Amino acid sequence: MDKKIIVTISREYGSYGREIGRQLAKKLHIPYYDKEVLEQVAQKLNVSPTFFTDQNLNEAGLYSLSGKMQHRIKFLTELSLSTKVFDTAKEIMKNLAQKESMVLVGRCANVILKDEPNLISVYCYGDLEDRVKRVIEEYNVPADRARKEVLDTDRRRARFYEYYTNRKWGDVDDYDVLINTSKKTPQEAIEFLAGLYYQKEKS
């Protein structure tokens, strides 16, 4: 059986983490998972995948039920729904890790899959001003809202991660590789990570 190598990427908002993951998977010719995991979760729970977004995480890091909800889940609490989503995503990721090499972005994957023998866990971060500039230019976020959106998104991701892992988001001990995308271009990051992947493949 071919060696299965898993690359997980955690990222601050606006740090190019998702794009690095997508392009890395393309370069390595292996599957890429990000929103695809939540699409499978949504299918299993029979709800719209548009519900599971960072923007719908509340200040406690739980999926908010304040908006219009499908009748199938309206009687759940935010805690029970978020736990069900997390547990379902965890099961999906563990099953995927048994089948194939892959790049997986977000979803606390670095902790969920920490016992995988060939794991490369990555954390992408960058200077705040650089990230604000990126979300304005590349995500078309209005300039007067960009800083708040970056900080709010990071805060929601941190609380979600910390609630379900009992670890501090961005703690260097949770990752094999830290990439400052204010100092390294996405292409440089991709080439570096591909090199690590090839080394592990041969070891």
C-alpha cells in the first residue's frame, strides 16, 4: 500500500493559507479538502452547506441559530448542533485519512489527525496590515470593514478551535511548520511544503 501523507493547514484570515493548500494539492496531484468536508457534513445532517461558514460562528465559537433555520435543526441548541457538526466532520476526516494522501485546510484537522504517522501540520500567519490589505484586494471586502472582519474571523476561528481541542489556536507546539506569509510568498511556501512532502514520501 502506498504511504498516505496528510498535510493540514491552519491559517489566520488573509494569510493565503487556503490558496497555498489548494495549489499545493494541485502540485502534488493529491485531493484537496476544505469546504468539501462541510459539504459532506451538511449532506449527512441534511442541511444547507451555506450554514457552516466562519461568518455564522458566534462569539463563543459556536454555529449561530439566530437566523432562519431549516425545520430539521431548529430545535437543537447551538452547543448541540456545533458538537454534532464537529463530531461528524471529525469522523469524515479520519475516514479520509485512512484512504488517501491529501491536503486538508482548517477544521482543527491538525489535532484530529495528530496520531497519523505521516502528518505535516502547517500554520500560516502574517502581519495584520498585510492581511487586511489582502482581504480588501482579493476578497473585495470594503476598506472600512476589512480590519474588523479580519480580527472577527480570527477570533471566531480561535474560539472554535480552543473549545473543541482544549488547545490555544496558533500555539507553535501544535504544528510542524510555521509560515509567515508576510515574509514568504505563496509560491515559496508551496515549494517548501512540497519539498517536505517528497522527503516524507521517500523516508
